[in-house]
Amino acid sequence: MGVVFEMKSCENQQTVSFESPIGTIKVTLCLFGLHRLSLVDHLVIPNKQIKVKLMAKDVITDELIDKLNEWLSAYFECRDQQLDTKQLTLCPIFTSSTPEFYRKVWLLLKNNVKFGQTISYSDLAAETGSPGASRAVGSAMKSNPIPLVVPCHRVIRKDGSFGHYSAGSGHALKEWLLNHEMNTSNN
């Protein structure tokens, strides 16, 4: 399942779970930012009628959890004007323990490829300054610990086909997420 990073421990890490149209989303974060977002108990057929709701947490709610809750709600309710991922910070310990190329790919994708847009593996490699690194971009996508926020589902093959997706239910979820975004951004 991609590269495993040695994570230094952060104090005050917490885990929260959100109910969502695609199933349970489990998030690990600390006072400084996000560590991991996992798509667990994913629904085979997503249900847009399910609203994002904070389900469980192991400590009190803080500002980042509130921002994440609002961001996830905006994502699934297609309020793309409120989908600025720059407000969702990544923990510096997490990012410092990540290979530089992966970090560069993830931050470019997180900050530059917006709701309803896609980019090819090769174009994303070129954006990093490494035009021949399409496979390395694929490895970075496979190792992405924060899907949706770092929208690896938006990275597709040069020929326009979806390519692989290792989060949730895989290819079916990637197709659903892309259709969700494309259909919304075209309305």
C-alpha cells in the first residue's frame, strides 16, 4: 500500500470520525494539522442524501475539526466556492517525514487542482519540474494519506481514463467522486 513513513509522535493527537455520503471518514490530527484521512466502511453505492456529521472524537472539538467538518460538508453539498483546502493544514511533523518529491506533488495537487478539474500523472510530474516522473507521481498518489483533501482522485491518465485509486472502494469510488465533481461544476 505505497510507502510507509516513519512518523514522529505528536502530542495531543486525536481521531475523529465523520458520517458522509461515501461512508465513514476517519481522521487523525493534532494541534498543528492533519495526519491521516481514511475512507472506512465505504458505501458500495454512495448516498448523497447522507449529510456530513461528526460522529465520534476522543477529545474536545477544536478549530481544525470545525474547519474539516465545514470543508467536508461543502465538498459533498457541492458548495465549491467554500472548498479552499489551504485552510486545512498538514502537520509539519507529517510533512517533514515525507519524501520531498511526494510532499511537492501533494501540495501542488492540494493547492492547484480545484473541484471539478483533473490533471494527468504526466502533467502533474511536469508541474513538479520532473517531466519524466509520471510513475513517481503514481506512487505519491498511492501513498497519499489524506485523500479528498489532497485530491488524488483528480489525477487521471493522459488518455483521459481514470487510472487506479487505492482509497475506499478503489476505482468505483474514484469514478463516483469525479462524476460528483464534474456533474456539479457543469451545472
